[in-house]
Amino acid sequence: MTEPIRPVTPLTDSQRWMAIAGFVLGAWVLYLLAPVLTPFAVGALLAYVGDPLVDMLERRRLSRTGAVVLVFLIIFGALILAALFLIPLLEQQIVALVRKVPGYIDWIQSNLMPVLMQSLGVEQGVVELGGLKRTIAGHWQKAGGFLVGVVSDVSKSGIVVIGWVGNAVLVPVVTFYLLRDWDLLVERVHNLIPRTVESTVSTLARECDEVLAEFFRGQLLVMLALAVIYSAGLALVGLELALLIGLTAGLVSFVPYLGFLVGIVLAGVAAFFQFQEVTPLIWVGGVFAVGQAIEGMLLTPLLVGDRIGMHPVAVIFAVLAGGQLFGFFGILLALPAAAVIVVLLRHAHDRYLESDLYHT
């Protein structure tokens, strides 16, 4: 049960200006240090996700260090195995897709475009897709050597190599130490809070933690589950690009209904060109209907809950704004920051409804 928020002493004008200046200065420092902070943000997110499991193992009389080592091995072992398994398969499907695109363009040019031209009253030669086809056909080999090309480009710059290696080493190190000292860090931050606002800050921090936990520890599991469901279902249908489309639909499902819409459109187009029949399209629709039903009735209520309260448009805006302002670090920071802002806005709304300003 949530503790009542005690009234706090109003801030003076000088304190308000100091708080605003501190916020602006903090945002500016984040902007300047965004490239450096990315591995620390990744490590912090992994530690935040893994900390409940460490606490559970501690309650089973395992030492903190032993629990951290076990959870650390589970997290990074799963990530490494997923990368070793998925990257080659995804590369094969990307190559297959790029090889098929010229054929798709031929079909559109010879079958779909004449109908559209006739319906719109446009001359046949106005829209020409041959240039697009030649461009793709001339560069499809690049997709086949994607990983080789990345390694080759990176190897040309010693600074880039050092940066990649540094981040690859830094993320596990940061994750390990944050997992080990997470409870200690939380306690030290709590002890720094002025006692006059400790109750309010603690209550808000607990609410923020609940929202963030439900999003990260819940939504990530929902995304993973949907990616597996969509990929497996499309593979059973016989779709050649099942893994690529299933993963894409699962990854963008953090926005409600976006994964369903993106996935069914991509899978429908791919199935139409591959099979040239209506029946596979029905099966594709069935796969996404089942996935959406499982998400709505089981996955989201069980793993996420209904406390996040973030509108889909707000989620999209937060991700895009974070990426625009801070790059990849901003994308990582966007949704946690948005979730915290939602909690603060709820608190401000409740305080407003209780204030004299609302009742006058």
C-alpha cells in the first residue's frame, strides 16, 4: 500500500532558480557526455533488470557476490548465444530479401503498375522502376558481406577499433559492479536526501521504480515472447523471411499495436510475393491474430500490468526526441526518463486537485 505523501515546505525563489539552473546544467552535461555515457547506460539497464534476480538468490542464502556472478553469466551468456545464433540467420535472410527485390519490382512493373496507370489515367512511361531495380541489383552483394564489410570498415580506423573494444569490455564491467553494489548505491543516495523531503522523494522513487520495473522487466519479456511467437508462426506458414519479420515485429511492439501492424503488413507483402496465393495470407493473418490475443490476454497483464500509462504517441515521441538530442544514449534514456516524467506529472496533477487553486 502506498504511503501518504507528507506536505513539504515550499521552495523559496532562490531555491527554485537554483533547481532550474541545476537541471539545465545537468542536461547540458548529459548532452556533452552522451557518447561516453552510452556503455554506462547499457550497463545500468542490464544491472537494473538483473538486480531482482540477485536479490532473490540472496534470499536463498547465496552470497551477494556469488549471486551477482551467476546472474552476470546468465545475462551475458544469453546475449552471446543469441548473437551467435541470430546474426548469421538474419544475414542470410537479408541477403535473400535483397536478391528477391528486383523480382518484386518486375512483378509490380508488369502487373500492378498498368492497373494503377489505367485507373489514374496516367501514361505508362511516367513511373519508371527500372532505375531502382538496377541500383539494388548492382549493390545486393554488399548485403551478403555485411559483417565482413563492417569489420573491414572498422579495421581502417584504430580509434574506432579502440572505441568498440573499450565499450565491449566496459559494459560487462559496469554491469558487474553495479549489480554487486546496487543496494548499497540506493541506500547511499537515500541517505543524501534532505529529511524534510525524504518521505515525498521516497514515495515518488518507489512509484518510478514500479513503473520502470514493469516496463523494462515486463515489456522486454513481452517483446521477446512476441518475436518468438511471430517468427515461429511465420516459419510454420513457410515464409522465407520469418525470422527477420518476426524479430522486427517483436522489437517494435513496445508501442502498442505497432508491432502487430508492421508485422502483418511486412509478412503479408512477403507472403504474397512468395506464394502468389490467397491462402498463405489468411495463415499470416492468423499468426498475428493469435500473437495479438496472447499479448492482450496473457503477456501484457501478467508481465507488464497497467501502471505505465504512457500513450503510444508519447512513447514514439520520447524515443525520437531522445535519439535526436543525445543519439543512441538518448534512445536508451528516453523511455526511462519518460516513465519518470509520467510519475511526476501524476503527482503534480494530484497536488493540483488538492490545492486551493483548483477549488477556487
